[in-house]
Amino acid sequence: MFVKELLPEIPHTTINQYAIRNGCLKVQLKRINHYGICPCCGAVSNKCHSQYIRRVHDLPSGGYRVLIEITVKKFFCAEASCICKVFCDRLGNEIAVYARKSNRMRKQLLALSCCLGGNPASRLSFCFHIPASPSTMLRILKQQPLPVFDTPTVLGVDDWALKKGEEYGTILVDIKQHQVIDLLPDREATTLQHWLEDHPGVKIITRDRASAYADAAKMGAPKAIQMADRWHLLKNIREVLKKILEKQGSVLRQAAYLLSEIEEQELKAENHSVNFSESSSTQVKNEPADKYALLFEEVQQLKAEGLSNRGIARRLSISRNTVNSWVKQKSYFRPHKLVLSATEKRWGYELRQEWDKGNNSAKQLWKHIQDQGFSGSLSAVYRVIKKFPQQKIPLPKPAITNWTNRKVSTLLFSHRDSLNEKEQAYLKVLCSLEPKLEKARQLSIQFRNMFTNKKPEKLEQWIIMAINSGMVELKNFATKLNQDFDAVEAGIKMEWSNGPVEGQVNRLKNIKRQMYGRAGFDLLKKRVVNSTYS
């Protein structure tokens, strides 16, 4: 029967009847066996004690929820010495003891709870027709045991914040498989040491430069190769450059000021050359054509094509009255130039003196000559000052850029070819003011090139140069590198990195934020590890 194939495999059962009611497919099964096997002693018994109906939810079918009702028998145990006097008949491997959901339905709910948690998974389960409460989701997740894994040969170690600034844990990642294998409740050296002792076989350990993890790896897995992560090392050298720049605040500001002065001088020179070229070109070229004459010709051409006056005005964006007057004309003539009256000419000398003093407001000039006896209108003053030379607008001065320690450290750590012209000019001015910064730039680029070109043999020479550089920050950094020399050398020449660990830490933080800090470490560990292996 087709319905039988949709149900989980339950031995010794037959379908009694099935029906669909209220969006639920209810299937009634009946056991056909006449004996049972005791789960304690394994004795076979055919002496029936009683029977009852057991209800089990299963995966949906055709958009309907599925409910299985099974008539289950209880038997007396035939073995007198058995502690189990009465036992219930078992329903196979698909339905666990006391379970109200089939195993395959529990797997679906487990996948939802691992990915989404309690409340979101519960809301989504109703859409999938496998409804479950948030408590049920979390209970299924807590009951799921942690997966069994093989000890990784390449292990990634890093810390993560359970409560930032106060409580931290440790994440362990299989670098080859990109899987989280365990979470530790703290970042102490002894905790990681005990874990490594309980899981022998780790050959390579990638880590940051934390001393606790270095000591733990040395004690727990002495034969393993420790490898300092490249990204953390390059980040450390950037932090060293920032510390150096913190003492050079006045030099940074002075370099920015000098750069702005250079840009201002270049802008003035460029403007002078442009003005010179424009003036020379106007002397050679003829007087340009009047724009109104060209507009007049366009009006005449459009009118000849049959376009209306309103359409011409709309197309050329001019007044309709202008189009009406131009259509009536046969040729274009220039408007008459303004002619100043004798009175305007007489007061023009007074207006020009005030104009040259910087008073360029027409209303103020009008009031000034009115006090001296001028009886003309404001428009007359406009007619006069229209002929006066306009003042040139001063060129804007380039703004002084704020070069922060972080930005300048990026410039010092970058090759000059990757910088734009302004950044290269600033670096040139800065290094000319403070030669130590040029030396720090060269050392930082050499340090980065060791990782880019995989030249671990240059590490020892670089450490000596940094110690003798005369900068305390570089000297301290090089001294610490020398103490962890083998791990840094391995980080330069080996292909592995802590990148997969950083990605898993980011995923862990996302899961932790979804839980709003209400769940403890154990539930977080179940979600992170089980979702990785699911």
C-alpha cells in the first residue's frame, strides 16, 4: 500500500485505517505479533499483560502533518529472575523508547535548532508542518551528544569572548576540514594542555602570538610544530608603526601644512598659465558670434519647418514673446548699447571711487550719492556700475588634510606604487622632516616582503636590524619575535594559516548574539559543534 511506504519502518505492523482531518493525516497501525522480547534479559514471552495506543508524530506528507497511532502490547517476562516483570513491546529503530516523535523528524528539528536556536526554529517548524515549541527545540539540542571526531593533524587555536572584557573561551578548529571540534570554557594554558594530552596526534598548531597558547602547546604536544599566524604578525607590525607615530604628532601636522602650501603654489601657477593662454587666444581669434544671433537663426529655421511659436519657445527654452517678435523680423539686429545721461556721467566719478574702495553694493552706493544730492533712481546706479571692472574671485586655498596615525601607518606599510600622487607627496615631505620614519617604513616593508616572498632565512637579519634601529617600539617587537623565533619562521614558510579559525570565531559570535546571552556555555557549544558536523 502507498501509505505504508510513506511511514517509517515499524516491524510487525499493518495499517488498520487512515483519514485526513483538520490538515492532519492520521494513520492507525496494529501490531500483528503475538510475542515480545524482554529488553532486560532477552527472553521471549507470549503472555500478554495489556495493550494501549501510542501516538507518534512523523514527517509531513503532501503538506499534511502525519500522526501515527499504534496499538502496542505489554507482556509478562517469562524469566522469573528478571528484574523487569512487565515490559512493553519495542517498535524498531525508527521510534525510540518513550518518544513521541520519529527519529527522522527529530533529525529535522535538530537541524533547525542547530542553525536557528529556540524561538526562530520553532516559528519555522510550523511552516514545515513539523510544529514544536522553543523548549522542545532546545531540549532536542541538549539531548544530542557531541559528535566523535578524529584528532586533527593541523589544529587551529584562538580565543573568543563569552563576555567581552571579562570572560573568554578557546575555540579549536580542524584546519584541513574547516570544522570546529571543541570549545573550551577559558583560555588558560592548563586547559588547552590537558586537551592536547587527551588527544595525541596533533602535528601542527596554528595560533596567534599569545604566550598562554604557546606554553600549552609546548607542554601538551611537545612534538608538534607551532606556527605563528601571518595575519597577526602583520597586524603587530602595523601596531608598532602606530606607536611610533603617536610621538610624532607635531611632525604629522607640519608635513600636512607644508603639503597644503605646495598644493596652493601649484594651483596659482596653473591658474596663471590658464589665464595667459586664454588672453593670448582672444587676441588671435576673431570676436565670437552673438549667441542671440544664433538663437534667431534657429527660430527662423524651426518656423520654416512648420513648428508653432509655442513649440519653438518650449524647445529653445525662451520666452514666447521673443519668438513672436523674431518671427516677424526678416533679419537680426543687435540691441542698442546703454547710453549714459549727463547726470549719470557726472556722478559716475564718485561711484567709481567708492567702487575701488571695495563698496560693491548698488544699494549702498545709491544711498551714498543720495546723501550728496543725487536724485536719480536705483536703476540708474545699476547702469553706471555695470561698466565698472568686476573684482576677481580669489582662488580657494586647498584644505589641510587631517592625517591620522592609522592612515599614516597604512601609508608607511604600503609600497609607493600603490599610493596616489597626494599620498606619495605627503610621504616624501614627512620622511624628509623625520628620517626615522623613512627607516621604519623600509623595515616594515622588508618584514612584509619576507611573508610575500617566503624568505624565512632573512628573519634573523631583520631582527638584528630592528634591534639596532634606535626605535624602542621596533626593538621591543623584534625582541619578542626572537623569543618565539621558531613559530614565526614556521609561519613564514608553511602554507597553513589561522584564517579558518577566524572565520569560525565570526560564526560563533553570530550564533552567540542570536542567543541574546541567555543560554550558557554548554548550549552554545552544542549549537556550534553540531551545526558544523550536521
